Amino acid sequence: MRFINPKIDYAFKKIFGSEQSHDILISFLNAMLYDGNDIIKAIEILNPYLAPRIRGIKDTYLDVKATINDNSSVIIEMQVLNIEGFEKRILYNAAKAYSNQLDIGEDYTDLEPVIALTITDFDMFPELNQMISRFILKEKTYLTDYSIYDIELVFIELPKFHKQLQELETLTDKWLYFLKTARKLESVPPVMDAVPAIKKAFAIANQANLSREEFDDFEHHEIFIHDQRNAIKKGVNQGIKQGLEQGIKQGLEQGLEQGLEQGLEQGLEQGLEQGLEQGLKQGLEQGKLETKLAIARQLLNVLDDAAISATTGLSLEQIIYLRNLAAEA
């Protein structure tokens, strides 16, 4: 058997957000939010996965939205690329989901809690040791909790999960192992096959159970993610290289000028040091810009200009310029 990669957003939504996925999503959310305790009894998936075709990202929501048995709303998103503005987008989506519950004239007491659960395939908080981080509103000085717990941000950083198959103990362990390794497995491990919801998730992820169109979509998007990662890496490396070359050149020129005034050797040394520092700074900035441009080019045929701008942090003018260049090529 071969399984689709559940970390790819299309696959994630098919596995956890399909009409037949209620028991899967209940088990997963109990594992991620409630330490595996059987807290969630019922769930309603608000935007179920529809297939085929899901390629038109302009008109498709790729997160999973649901309400659980206490009427709380849950937004679940799998994110594989650490793109510009990602942190703000999470907060915006949670706040939007909270405020959109009310129509004009309705009472604020009708608002129900919102949980934004985000699984990242990169280190979101490298300064924190824990894999699961939960954020709520607190008083700034004394860190006292706000009296209403209506908006909670939960982050799960997959790179911080290191357990091997023989070390899996909890339901949380097993779901995280599924997310991280399903793509590499050739069969369902017995310890995971014993959990009905995870067994069913493997069945949905089995490539043999996909239509040709679904498989093409998943494969297409996996290539797209791979290309984005390569573009980001290339952009950063190219930017740093260009910045260092420019900074060293400027530093040497500055060093020669200083050398005429305070001694050639001392001037060159100081100038080169300043040039390296300046070059590294310029390189990092250039690398960030190259990364944004590379991602934007990949998205030109997928998103509209406003969505690309929101995703990359580039201005609309820059997006329009890139689109015009692509049309002329």
C-alpha cells in the first residue's frame, strides 16, 4: 500500500474534512486539544471536502471548519510553508470566525468560543521546548487570564515530534505519527490499526481508494509545495550571496578611504568588518524579497492578485508587475 501525504492541504482536508470523517475528526481533536480524553462527542463539519475537482483554489477553502458538541467553532489548518504574514493570518481567521457569528442586532452573549488549531511542518516557536502551544488573552503585566476564554490559538509543531513507532503510547502520539510518517509507510502498523479512527484515516489516505482525478490533484499540489520550498531556498541563498558581494565591495571601498586618513591596514580591517556586517544584513533582506517573489510567481496561475499580496506581503503593484512579466515571457 501507498498513502497520500496528510501534510498536503488537499489530502489533510480529504482525510479530516470529508462527510465520512466525523469519527476521525472527533478522535483527532480529542487527541490534540484534550490529551486524548473523550470530551468531544459530536461534531458538524461546516465545509466538507468535495471531489473532484478541488484545484480551483480561488473558490476553495482548504482548512477544516467544524462545530463541536458545546457549540464551539474549530478551525483546523495544516501549514507546510512558513510564509510572510502567516502568524497574522491565523489571528485574523480566528477573529473573523468569532465576529461572523453575529448578525446585525444580535446580542454579544450569543457568541460561542473559537479554537484555531494549526499544525505546522516547521518550527513556529523555536524558543519553546514543547510541541503543543496554547495561547489565550492575558493581562500584560501580571499575566492574569482574561475572564472570557472565547478565542484560543493552538499550535502543533511537527518537527518537534521525534517518537518512533515502538515509542507510541498515547492517542496524541499515534495521530502525530500518522501525520508525520504516513507518506513513507507501506502498511498500517498494528499499534495504529487498533485505533478505529486512525485505521479509517489510513483507508481514506490509501492511494488505491482515490479516483484518478483526485490522485492527480494531490500529486500536482505536492509538486507545487516542493517547487515553493526550492524557490524559497534558492531566493534566500541568492539574496545572501548578492548582499555579501555588494557589502564586501562597499566595505573595501570604505576601508580604502579610511585607510588614507588613519592608516591603510587599520582602515581596511575596519572597512571589511563593516562591509561584511552590512552585506549580511542586505543579503538577508534581499533573500526575503527573493523568497516573496519566488512564491508569488508560483501563485500567479492559482490565486488572484489580492490573495497573492496577502499571502506574500508584496504590494498589489508588485504582483501586477510580475503578472505582466509572465504574460510577456
